[in-house]
Amino acid sequence: MTSSLIIGLVGVVALMVYWLLIQTVWRQMFADQITDEDVLAERRSCGDCGCRGGVCKKEN
């Protein structure tokens, strides 16, 4: 029981550290284009269309 709890807690902490690493690398790569504290927030409007600049236009 205790080992499962420890494994779960370590897993959650590891995922949080990994996400922090992703955010840090993203912030360094695109420092001149980031306006939000959440560095991946600028990708909210992207519909995974493969565009590399600007906002993607979604097909209806």
C-alpha cells in the first residue's frame, strides 16, 4: 500500500518536472514571440493543421 502511494507521488512529481522542462525549453526557443506567462498558450488557436506561422485556418 505504501509503496503504491510513493510510486504514484513520484510519478506525479516527475510529470510536473518534465512539464516545467518543456516550458523552459519552449520559452528559450521562442523568447521573442512569447507574450503570455504560459509559453504554450500561444498555440491554443492552432488546429494541428501543420502551419508554421500565424494562426491556422480551420476547415468547417
